Amino acid sequence: MMRAMQLDAPRTALRLVERPLPEPAEGQLRVVISACGVCRTDLHVVDGDIVGRLPIVPGHEIVGRIDKLGEGPSGFEIGQRVGVPWLARTCGKCRFCQSARENLCDDPLFTGFTRDGGFATHCLADARFCLPLPDAFDDIHAAPLLCAGLIGYRAYRMTGDAQVIGIYGFGAAAHIIAQVAIWEGRDVYAFTREGDRNSQDFALHLGCSWAGAATLPSPQPLDAAIIFAPAGELVPIALRAVRKGGSVICAGIHMSDIPRFAYADLWGERIIRSVANLTREDGLEFLPLAASAAVKTSVAAMPLAAANEALARLRGGVDGAVVLTMR
């Protein structure tokens, strides 16, 4: 038997359930989960901001070890450690899959959204979409890399050669990608909630050049801004902070409505872009880079049965990431 924290309906508490162990189909692995990060996307699933399959076991920052192989996968063995990310499967046939944009697949599956995820002791995963994890990270500290890190990295790559980068919302993704940017010699400015001295001090501790409230003017023009907070009102603020030709990258899967803003804020060839999901190539590039940059994920570990408490804690804002542990 396995245990899981299951969402039966939006805006309800997760329920601890027991189920028979699932059997891997062709091309699948069964994974014994040791850790699963709690992501803001999980909040959007629970709150009904995005609607997938119900009932569902949330969680898509999964670290575990293979305990059973279905037919077909090669290069895997029992006991091997793997990471299971948000992108669970793509069709491989649509125009996006055929042009190296599998993150935009027309017929995808997503871990913890349309396929049961990692708030559980076991899960099934498509072997083709499992990622190798660097030995530099133990299970708990590797978990946030699998979404916060990967989405952060995809957003960061969209800033191109920007040397001065503003990050709006300093949580799990921000604290990871800020370390990579600083390691690469960029200047990072952290914009947080009004009066959030803890996050501001945390950002400065990690090496950010400045930290302050998102409502404050940037101390200098930004080459690019990444918005991790799901707050549409930050888009015009970030636009006014970036110099001509700069980009504003919206990195969340859900955001509140963007208010009206003057065309002058966009003029000067400024760009607004969104980030959608991730690709396997993102994982293969980013995870070794995180090890090379000696990224240190700040985590608060909580047991599986405390998943509702973990979500509430994330909702209130945490420095770093929250991770559920299964053992």
C-alpha cells in the first residue's frame, strides 16, 4: 500500500488516503518518493486557479528512487535516484514537439495536475521525462530545483545578456536563480512585499546588490525584470523600471489581471513575455549548472501528513522553499 495527500475538490483541504501500489505500464518507472517540494503552482491547483484532473495528488518537485520498471525503459535500474518534474509527458507529434518546444505541447500531461504527483510515498513516471540529479544535492535540497529552479532558469535565459536584473517576488524560484545570476557576474535587485524585511535581508545575504519593496523605484534602470509573484499589478511597475529594449518576464503559471498602463511604459521596444512550463533540455542544462554554481537551496522540511500546513505556510510567504519528506 501507499499513502498520498489527495485533493478532491478545489478550495478544500488535502485528504490523507491509502491506495494499492500502482503498477508501471510500458515506458514507466515506479518511484519511491523521499522528498517533494511544495510549489506555488500547487497552491494554484488547490485554490482552483488552474483546473486539471480531480481527484489529484499534487506535487511536481519529486526526488526518489526507482523500485520497479515497466517494459521498455533502458538506462535505468532499481535503486537509481531520479527527479520527476512538472512536465510528465508530451505527445511528440504536434508542431511544438516537432520544433523543440515541447513545453507548449498540444496534448501534454503534468505531474501533480493531470497525473498524480509527489505528495505521496510512491508515484509513476514516464522514464523519458525523469531527470538525473547531481550528487552535489541531497534529496531534500534537490527537490526545489525541479520546478522553482527549472522555471527560474527558463525565465532567466529569456533575459539574454542582461547585466542588471530585477526579481519581483523573492521566494523559492528567486532565491535559486539569483545565486546563478550572481555567480555569472550579474547584478540582481530584489523587490519584495512592502515591509518584508526577512525576504530583503535574505536576498542581501545571498549577494543581491539591493533589496526593497516592489513599490519603490529601482535604484537604477534594469536591463530585464523577472516577475515570480502572481501579481499582475507588478507588470506596469516592472515595465517602468526597465530601460529601453528591456524585457519583463512573467514566470508564473497564473497571475492576477494586469491593470491598464500607458503605452509610454511599453514604448522603446520593451518586451513582455511569459514562461510556459519547461523542457527536458532545460533540466539537462540547469541541474549541472546549479551544481557548478554551488547553489544552496534554503528549505524547511515537513512530513507528508503536514501537507496542508505546508501549503498554508507557503501562502504566507517563506524564505526559500518548503519540502515534504516521506521518511
